[in-house]
Amino acid sequence: MLCGGKKSFLVAALCVIMVTSMVALSYLRLQRLSYLPKIIQESSRCRRTITKSTITALKDNRTFIVSPYFDDREGKVTRVIGIVHHEDVKQLYCWFCCQPEGQIYVSRANIDVHSDRFGFPYGAADIVCSEPESCNPTYVSIDRSPHGNIEQLPRFEIKNRKAEPFSVDFTVCISAMFGNYNNVLQFIQSVEMYKILGVQKVVIYKNNCSHLMEKVLKFYVEEGTVEIIPWPINSHLRVSSKWHFSMDAKDIGYYGQITALNDCIYRNMQRSKFVVLNDADEIILPLKHPDWKTMMSSLQEQNPGAGVFLFENHIFPETVSTHIFNISSWNTVPGVNILQHVHREPDRKEVYNPKKMIIDPRMVIQTSVHSVLRAYGNSVSVPVDVALIYHCRVPLQGSLPRESLIRDTTLWRYNSSLIMNVNKVLYQTVL
């Protein structure tokens, strides 16, 4: 007997290690088993109306469900994109109904609150549940308890169940539009630049905007370019327009931007080759290529295995302008004319330039705003001589004289097409 007889320090240590290992393995096995689906009811019903709201509060009012997605990259699971209170929500369960037999399975959820909460009590979360092996459930309900009546729980459709060929090459995700957004001219210019560069779809998580902006969005929706995702987050939580809790002590930061970005990735995982994560006042401008398709082909060829491409942000202050491209018909439209802003702020040695991304959505698990949190492939920082983000906004270095700025007219390469396309939209919507 290893642990009997004459004892020595070495033998005792080995005994402790063996016993500890056996206990740990048993615990892990029990933990794994606790997350497996179990049949709790036999029912032929499961006919509750599907929830259509973008954000649905559970009964605890500490958990908010956005949308569930099938994810088979690490096993057969349903990954629910949601928002939770990082301290109060410790246990959730997924309820699956397998038709036509009507067997109801319950899986204990793994609640993974994203690390980038920036101090706010509520944050983006992945609520991940193992699916039953015996069926491919189409719907799921979420609850704090594994006991009860499934007919009394909200029911959500599980998206991405069927793999389909990509319908588009590039989708831009913009989140979130809020604050009675009315930068109409710059928004139209950005969308038309996206289209010139190769975008087929722009997804906007809309909280609110001006009446004029609504007309523009309606035009783009009817055209097939824009998809609007309603984002009434302020109906559920006290929202901040700041990125950190220390700046504005509310429930969640920047209108739940991180949750929206993660939802947009999964929403487009099966239908878009690439997903672009940036704001409406940002354009990734290629310097060595005419459009995003040729740029991304080159970047992927140079970086095999990479799934995340990061582009450096550069400020083109809207306070410094040129008289060129002063188009009189545009002067009545609210917003910034980006063609008149071609001076960018120089880099500051002590300041990090934030980045935005073009990603392969199938290689990303979780994202933040300026980087991914979890992914399968590598992340690549794209050199600024290949591409940079044109970001026209209020200056960050407002005290700099004009001669200290860098004149960069890359945007003017596209001026003819951009002016023609913007005019077409304006004449059908605003003018």
C-alpha cells in the first residue's frame, strides 16, 4: 500500500498529490455533467409565441436577452447574447423543446460576462448551453430555475441553425445610433463610401435619431443597403453615453455598444464573409488598394490564419476645412461635409491610437470595441501605409495650428463617384 507502512515526506507528498488529483477530476466530471441537458418533462405543446423584441428582460430584471445563436465551433451549443448584472446573476438555465416528441430538456448555462465592462455593473454576456444530442432545437427559453412550466417562459428563435453560402462580402456594424442623431450629410457620405469600397450591407442598432435621419434610413432600408435593429436599451437600464463608469455612474456604458457589436457578429456569421466594426463617422481608407476586397485578399495572403485585422484611428478635425468641394446644395443639409476635411492630427508619442476592425466573424468568439477578447485566429495590426481610419469629428488636439496638421487627400481619390452618389440620395430624401 502506497500510503501505509513506513512513511516518508516524499511518499506523503505523493499521496496528497494523488488524492487531490482524484478529487479535482471527480469535481470537474461532476461539473461537466451538471451542464449536460436533462429531460424534465414530456409535452406536446411548446407553442408559446416567439419573442420578437431585440432586448427582453427576464423576471429577475437583472438579465436581458438579445438573441440566441447556434454555435458548433466548440461543441453543439446555443450561445445567447445578453446583458447581465455581473454580481447578481449567478445561475441560469436553457429550456429546449424537442419536437415532434415534445420532450423538454433543461441545460445549466455557463454565464461568461465579458471582461470589458469598464466598471459598469451591467455588461455583455455569453449565456452558453449544451444542446440535446437527440434533436436540433429551433427555440430556447431562459430562466433562473430548472423547474417550472415552459409555457410561461419567453421563447426565442435560435439563429444560425443552417449553414448557408455567404450572401455578401462585407457588412458594416454600427452601434449604437442615439442622442437624436442628426449628422445626416456625413452619414450619407459614409454609407456611399462604404458602398464604393465594397460593402453590401450596413447594420445599425438604432436607439433614436432625428426625423430627417429617419427619412434617410427608410430610403436605405428600401434600397436594401441598411438593416435596422431596434435598440431600446434605455427602456430597461440607465444608460451612459460615456465609455467608463467613472465618467458617468449609470448601469451600462455607451448604450450597450459592446453587446450590440457581439450580436452583430453572430447575426452576420453565416451570411457575410467579413464584418466591419466601426462608427458612422469612421471610414477605413485603403492607401495601397482601390477597395476593401483587394485589400483583404492581400492581407489574408500575407497573414494566413489571421481572423482579425486592426486599423489605426486618425482624427481629421471638423474644425479645419478647405473651400474645395463647397457644394451649395449640400449646405442646407445638417451634418459635416467630409470632402472639406483633409487635414489630420499628427500622432502623439505618449498616446495610443485606438483601432477598429475588419474580422472574419467565424473566427471570433467575443469582441470589445477596439480589439477582440476571444478568437481562434491571430490578430494583425495593419500598417498605416496600407490603410487607416478616416475619422472626421471634433479635434482631440484642438490647440494645434493648421500648419501642424498633416494634409491627407486620400479621400479625394473617390470624389467623383462619391459626389454623384450622395447627390442621388439627397435628391430622393432630403432636397
